[in-house]
Amino acid sequence: MNKLTKGRTVRARANLHFHLRPSVALTLAAVAQICVPGMAAAAEDSNLPSVTVRAKGEQADGPVTGYRAERSSTFTKTDTPVKEVPASLTVVPGEVMRDQAMRSISDVIRYVPGASAHQGEGNRDQVVLRGNATTADFFVDGIRDDAQTFRDLYNVERVEVLKGPAGMVFGRGGAGGVVNRVTKKPVFGHVGAAEVTVGQDSQLRGSVDVGGKLNDAAAWRLNAMGENADSFRNGVDLKRYAINPTVTLVPGQSTVLTLGFEHLRDERTADRGIPSRSGGPFDTDPATFFGNADQSLSKATVDGFSATLDHELGGGVRLKNNFRATRYDKFYQNVYPGGAVNASGNLTLSAYNNSNKRTNIFNQTDLTTKVMAGGMEHTLLAGVELGHQDSQSLRNTGFFGAATSTTVSASNPFATVTRFQPAATDANNRVKADIAGIYVQDQIALTKQWKVLAGVRYDHFKVDFDDKRTLTAPVDLARTDNAFSPRLGLIWTPTEGSTYYASYSYAVLPSGEQLSLAPNTADLAPEKAKNFEVGARWDLNQALTLSAAVFRLDRDDVRVADPANPGFFVKTGQQRTEGVELGLQGDVMRNWQVFAGYAFLDGRITKATSSGPAGAKIGLVPEHALSIWNKVTLGGGWGAGLGVVYQSDTYTSFTNTVKLPGYTRADGAVYYTFADGKTRLALNVENLFDKKYYATANGDNNISPGAPRNARLTLATAF
């Protein structure tokens, strides 16, 4: 056996122990953990074995079984126990997503303390992490995935949400944190699972997860999904499908190569909700569509290729190269409320459409090793990230006859756009960005109880903006930013079941961060995000962990209007979010699992910004948010789930003029696993008591009503 496979043993549930042939063991070690079916879509309590590769008795960083993750590499880029991560990290495992019939990023986010869902104008994923709204801080397997699209969970093993700036690992942006999807990979064992869901509002969804071993040097996997659904909202529907084949190859004793391709198509109605009136949501039937559903649509096509090379160089040095090239083609058009309902019961409607074609090409090369120096163990990381992004955007304004808006009655809030054409301020541009980052990190074991994590990243970020709209005097802009992003963490583990940490993290947000520049922003230096945090994790039993974090996150040098140069900005503002986050994940007892979180957040502007004056509260940041999901196995094949989501009232934006009322929503589920142990029938009911509530918003007059009681029936089987 070579040094990668020596001493590694596979342990099966049936207490079988056997050693692997070298080529197979190498592959299993590289993919980290093998699950033979028991995938997210597989039936609960499958009688097929689940096999885990362990190194030195520890669970490898790979598929998570149950409600609690024990290891992660999102924050450190190395396989690290979650309890030794000096940051607030919530891992939502596939089993939690399956038990709650989650379908979207917003479904996941509601169970993440310190995070909330943003409406995203009804055409994209958008989240608020510790008071920072973002459409850009999405990653897949650690690679930037910043297009404004909706993401599906069909091929996702788990979702990891890191709270706090993470510039050292992820580069620009990430002021409030990042959302990283970890996808399913081929395994050297049989994978066979499928499920079908039918639900209210004509929902029909099917997915399949299949794979296996071709030979000792190759394995494959295929995930696919298709869904059609209407909505409780009038005229709103959804159609999407995706396919993701992957293959893992072992070309040599020390090398593993995984290749993948994903094609996703998403079409839906762009739904921007209802307007406000007198400081709150307008009192109307939640189904009412304000605007024109037939003229409001969102279409996205995503094609992505990935290649991950894992190679043992010798001498304990490991090289990992992660390459991803993705093409995004996005178009959306919307007719939506452009203002509040006035005293006469009228409101304005506005409209526009926008197309964006974007290509992202990223390559990360990491070297890791462990060495003894100065009587201490060091886990060293050195890496380089290179990237190129090319984005083309075209926007057109909707005209109602000769006007760009129209007034309608709130009792009949419908209008038809007669044409879409460019207005003077509409975008027509091409933006290119080149990214180069270099980073180093050391995880130092000072003693058995004390560890230090220290790292720094240097980024070069260059943006070129080519204006194609202003033909007579085009405004072509460019900006280059160079910045360091350090972080430092101290970890104390006084006992096997308790860990405490203190940390500092930092990130920069360049003016062209989201691939856009304007004459009044091109000369601005980056904004800065700084996070100070102390936290703890306690194992209440062998399978249940309670976590806590107290933090202060400052976003400094936020732009404000320049009094000496109207229309331009200077960097002097600050917004601050302070708070406490609690998490509870795992098994309370053998037949009772829980996944819960609570956050107290105080987010406000501390120095005036372009968004608002000092003292204004940050939009979509409730002071109190609680979520708890329980699953109980009852015996005889039966199980049940019960969850509660609570959110206190929150402003829709920095204006602090419109407030969403607080709400409490209950969800439930009933499961039945058939005698074969491979097939499960699940009934999930969202909003059990049919409460009227408002889930989120996009500004003061695009408010999303929460869905009424909604039932879904899922048949899942392993084969």
C-alpha cells in the first residue's frame, strides 16, 4: 500500500471490516466518504449498508449522515473538525433538506441563524447575511457562482453557510458571509435513488440519483431533476430541469481526477409581490398579482464544466487543483408596483427587462501539508486563484403608451406594457474582470488544547467597463484594486466535548465587485468589512451539538453623497450589525433529531451612507429569529416531523418607513417507510395553521406574501 492508503479501513454498519486493494482505497480516500445508497433521495432506514472511509479514526470531510456535520473545509480549505472552526458555520445536511422537502436556497436559509431570505425581485437567489444583502456571495464546491439565478438542490449533498467576512478564502465580497453548495460526487459503490413529488398548485417534481463503479479506476454518477408547478399567486408558475453527470478517474497510484458537467434550465414568473400602504403591506388577497403576470418572466440557462485534480506529491504534500468554467444566460422582464398605494387607492406600475450573458472561468491550486516545527504541528496551506469573468448586460424600459409608468387602482392592479425600448439611463455594457489571488494559512496546534489559525490573502482585481449605450460619447471605465485580507482565530478545547474560540476576519468590496462601474463610483476605493467574534460549541451528547457566537460586524467606508461634487460619492459611512447566534443540531436521543437556530441581531447605520442616515435600521434584519425542526421515529416504519419558524417585525429597507409584521409559522410532516426498508412515503405540510404572513421584500413596495397551507406528497425509493 502507498502512504495514502496505509492503515485505512472501511467500516460498514454490519460491523464488517476489510482492507481495500490499493487503487480502490486511494480513490475512496480522495473522495473522502462512501455512502451506499442512503443518498438524499433514498428511503430512510435503507437496509443497504452505508460505508465510511476513516483516517486515524476520524470522519472524513464528505457526505454527512444525520442532522449534524462533524467536518468541513469551507472555512479553512483543509479537512477540519467543525468544532475547530473559529467562525459561525451552519451546515445544512442533505437529510434535513430531504425531511423538510426543501427545494430552494430560500428554504435552506430560513433555518440558518443570522441569515434571512431576500425577495431578489422574484428573479434570483438573494440572501441577507448578518445585515448584508447579497446576490454575489454564492459558491459551489468552493468556486464563485455569482450570477443572478435561482439554484436547485437536486445534486447538493449539503449547504454550508459561513457567517462573517471570508476574504482570506473567497476573495472579494462576502461582507456578511458566503453560501457554499457542496455537490454529490461519484463513489466506488452502488448508488440508486429516485423520488417523485406531487403537491398543491399542480406541483409535479421528479429526481434521480444513480451511479456506480465502472472498474477499480473509474466511477460515475448522474443526478437529474425536472419540475412543473403553479403557485398560490395568480398567474405565477415554474418550469425547470437539470442534469449533472460526473465521473471520477484514478489514472495513477497517487492521483484522482473528477470531471463534471451541469446543464440547468429555469423558467418562472418574475413575481415582485404586493405594494405597501401606510407603513405596512397593503391589505389584499395574497394571491393578487400587481402588474402583469403574462409579461413578467424569468429565464436562465446554466452550463458548467468542472475538473478537480487531487494528487499526492510525496513527502506529505498534497496538491489539489479545482477548475470550473460556467456560462450563464439570463433574461427577465417584470411589470411591478412602482410605489405605495395612496389615499385614493391608486398606485403606479413600472416595467423593464434585462438580459445578461456571463462567463466565469476560475482555477484554484492548493498545496497542503503537515509539518512539525518548534515542537508544534502545523497544517500549512498555500494557494493561488486565477479567474476571468466576462459579462454583457442590456436593459430596456417598459412603456405604457408614451409613459414609463401608469397609474392603476389597487382593486384592479393590472396594466399592459405596449413596448420595451432603451431609455437614456438603461444599461448596455460589457464588463470584463481579471482576478488573481494568492493566499497562505497556518493551523498551529500549540498544545493539545490550544490552536491558532492565521492566514492572509492578497488579491488583484481589475475591471474594464465598456459602455455601448451612449454611442455619441461612450463612457468606458476601468479600475484596479489590490488588497490584503487577513484573518486570525484562537481555539481552546478544554475537554473533548467543548470548544471555545475568538476570531477576527476581514474582506474588501471593490466598486466593481458585482461587475458594474459608473462614472460616480469608478474612483472609489473598496469598502471594508471587519468581524470580531467569540463563540463556543458544546457536545451535549455524542451526537448533539449546541453552538453559540457573539459578534460585531462593521462595514466601513460605505459610500455617501459627496457634498462638494453632486452626483458623486465619497467613502465615509458605516453600517454595523451586532448580535448573538445559537445553533442546535443532532440527535437529542436515538429516535429524536433536531435542527434549530436562534439569532438576535441589531443592524443599523452608524455613520450616514447613501442608503440612509445614522441610526436607521438595516432592512430585512429582524431583531429576533427562531427556527426549529424536530423529527421523531415512532416505530413500525412511521415517523413525524414538526417545525416552527418565528421572525419578529422588520423594516423592508433603510428608509424605515415600511415594516413587515412579525409572524410564527408551523410546518409538519408524516413519514412511512415500507417493510423493504428502501421506500418511503412522506407528507409535508407547510404553514399548518394557514397563517397570513409576509415572508420577505425587495424594498418598500415589492413585498412577498407568505404561502398559505401547502401540502406535498413524496415517494422516494432506493434501488
